[in-house]
Amino acid sequence: MPEARPWLPEPDSSNRPYFEGAQHGKLRLQQCSDCKDWMFPVRKRCQTCGSTHLQWADACGRGTVYSHALLRREYHPRHAGRLPLVMAQVDLDEGVRVNSNLVDVDPAKVEVGMKVVVTFEHSPTGEAIAVFKPA
Amino acid sequence: MKHPMNSAAAICGLGVTAMGRVYRDAEDLAAEAVYLAIEDAGLKKSDVDGLLINAGVSNAVSIPLHVTLGMQELNVLTFMQGYGSSAGQMIQYAAMAVANGLANYIVCVFADDPLQEGQRTGAAYVGAGRRSAMGSLYPLYGFAGALPMYALAAQRHMDLYGTTQEHFAEIAIGQRKWAAMNPAATKREPLDLAGYNASPWVVQPFHVLDCCLVSNGGVAVIVTTAERARDLKQPPVYLRGFAQAHGHDAGRSDKDAAIHTPAARSAPKALAMADAKLADVTQCQIYDCYTYTVIATLEDYGFCKKGEGGPFVADGKLGPGGALPTNTGGGELSSYYMWGMTPIAEAVIQGRGQGGQRQAKNELILVSGNGGVLNYHSTLALSPRAA
């Protein structure tokens, strides 16, 4: 067996809170301290009010399936043996739309509007990856 | 009152290189397309005094193209980028420039060389250089390039409105029928539902045949004033109306971006400039990066109600002999993929009446350009007759 390699490069200062949160089972997003808007992925400035006062905060982890599809061709070690992988855009309760996967679900039963909750999967080297399962 | 830009400008030249597995670099393909367009228009290189440049995914054509072309006395020169809406945008800016005397003949050129020997067809589109940890999450989840996002958009349309796989197939099959009549099309062999269904899945609901081709090639279009165009070699194709609409942030849930695209704002503005109604449109050239894009755009343009695009196309009305001939050259799915230049090049051929066996009624041709994941949109209304 070849030695397992990390799935992701090392986080940097801009995104480290996201990955540290994942290690602790928390989905973290940036929130504007001024207008309280949430955003993802990493921003330097609030997209709504322009403020540079952004801080990382724990999202509630709940959301709704905006749409979904099935990955039918694998091209990453994580996909191996998992096709069809359920891909989804999830509308988080905070107003952010994220791309992820749905797990613990029959692919044929996934539909727009399904309520989901975040969970974390670990890579062979221990990285935590946010995915979603039916709520 | 007639809008001052309605029929102020016209397309007078078209240059299209060989398409597909043409293993030449994009800048050389761009240069060839420019020379072909100049010859097509019956102009001399020295007549050209404007150059607008757009590069595709390989991003290998830019300002130095004017040096390659030996154009040293230009009055307009810039590189533009609005992804799939760029080609339509270039023609709009060129039209405004010639109408206001900034230049006389402006060449708008696009070229791309994503196909490299020994590489997989879609390699250039999957995206390289994902250096950050955040960016590296996307391929883990299967989100590489634009394709999965369009597949998810199509699936949402299916879930909300009952759109079926057969509706998407109808787009692919109908356009292949057109391509069979286009000697310049890459894929001309007949296609039926069984053939479509046998095409491998990529990201379900998309088969390979729901996705556009990947092509190397170049296309150039020359824009001048309506007056000048009348005295040239080719029949003028008048720019009756045009518009753009842009927006949407895929990372926010406040818009239904997969379903309601900027096309809905763009087409009414273009038709208003053209002083025309949707019912006046005799054919469409719709940006068809994926089968679903055609359905979403036709709905947003108002040809049918939102959600009814599947049944709308199901009777074959977009294909040969149908009520709304669309993508008459085979489109990006079957002819070649030069981003927004694919629908524009076919519109010019149709507008001149040079479509041969595939010529459709050309009184008013509606042309769309679509970039990003249904984010960026341009519309042109073209006609062989000035208003």
C-alpha cells in the first residue's frame, strides 16, 4: 500500500479557522461584525456592506438541498469506490450556499428541499471534511 | 422613436478557422481568423483600425496580437473578458465605437487551444493550480470546472418542474440534425435517443452528449457602420438591438441562480432596442454549453413560461422544419465550441442567407451569450434588413 497522502494543502492564515473548526466538528463561516451578514468562501471585505470587520463564527450546521447531482466519473482518491457520489449545493440557514456531498442517504431519494445537517468525514491522514446527511 | 443604435452598425466580415483537433497555438489561430474575416469582407488589412480580443480557457491571446498582425495604426484596441458573454459584448462595444466615429472597421476575435496532444479532452476545463486548501475542497466533492454546476442546475429544473432526460436529449438530437447539414461541424453522424442514452454519464443528469465539444480554433467578426457595410462584398447583417445582464453569486442563497438567469433581463432590452417583439423572432442561436442552458435561456427569453421549457422543446420545434429553428449549425454541442462566437458565426451565415441546406427564416435572429454558470449574459438581435 502506498503511504496515504493528505487530500488538502496546508491551510493558510486566511482559511485556517475554517479547517480548525472542522477538526472540532464545527462548520465555520465568516460573519460581518457590522451588518451581521454571513459569507463563504473566504472574503476580505463584506460583500453586503463593504466592511473589513469580518470574523469567523460557528454556523448552526443546518441547511436545505438547493440542488444535487451524481458524480459518475472518479478523478480523486476520495471518489474511489464511492460512485455515484451525491453532490449537492446546500443552502445553509445563515444564507450561504455551499458545495459539498450528501452521505448516509439513498442517492435515488435525494431531492431539492431536503433538510440536511453537517457532519465530518476524515481523510486517511486525519483531515476533517464537511459533508451533509439527512436531518 | 427608433433607438439610435438600432441598425447603426452591421457585421460585414466573418472568419472561421478549421475547428477541433487543430494542434496550433491560439494566437496563430486568432491571426488566421482575422485574415479570413478581412478577406471575407473584401477589405484590406490597412482598412482595419480597431481590434477587440477575447481569449478562451487557454487564455493565450492578448494585446500583442496586433503586433503579430502588423497592425500599427489602430484607433481602438483592447482585451475583453466576460467569459461566454464576451463575444456578444465585443460586438456591442464595436458597434458603439463605429457608430460614434472612434473607428471604421473593428475586428472582434476569439481563439482558444484547450486541446493538447496526449491530454484528455476536458483537461483544460477541469482547472489547474488549485493551491489553497479552500480551493482544493472542490475536487474532493467532485466539483471540478463548470460542468457539475450546470448538472446541478439541470437537476433542480427537473425536480421543480418535472423536466426529463428526454427533454435534454431532444436538444442534443435536434442540434445534431442541424449539424448533419453543416460541413464545418465536428459531429455530423446521426444521433437518436438510444445513442444519447448510451453516451456515458459524467455528472448525472448529464451524459457526455449533454456537454459542448472542446475545440481548438479561432473566429473573427468585423463590425462597421451600416452605411459602410452596404458597399462591401458580403450582404450586411444589421445589429438591430443588443443588451447585457450580469450578476449572481453562486455562494449566496438569496437568488435562484440555477433557474432564473440574467437572460431574462437581457433579451427584453435587446428587443426593445430593435423595436421588435418576441413573436418577430424567426430563429435563435442560443449559447449551448450544455443542453440545459438552451432550455433555461428560451424560458428566460420568454418563449415559454418558466418551467415549461422541457415540453416546449419536446415537439422538435428547435430542429430542422420546426417552428423555432435554433442552433442551426449544430451549436456548441455538435459543431464546435468557440464560446460566444459559435452562435454569432452561425447567425452571420444565416443572416446573409448563406446557410445552404440548413438556411432558416432569417428576418430576426436572436443570439445569446452565456458565461460563468448562468451568471453573465449578452443578447444580440440581428437581421438582413435595417430598421
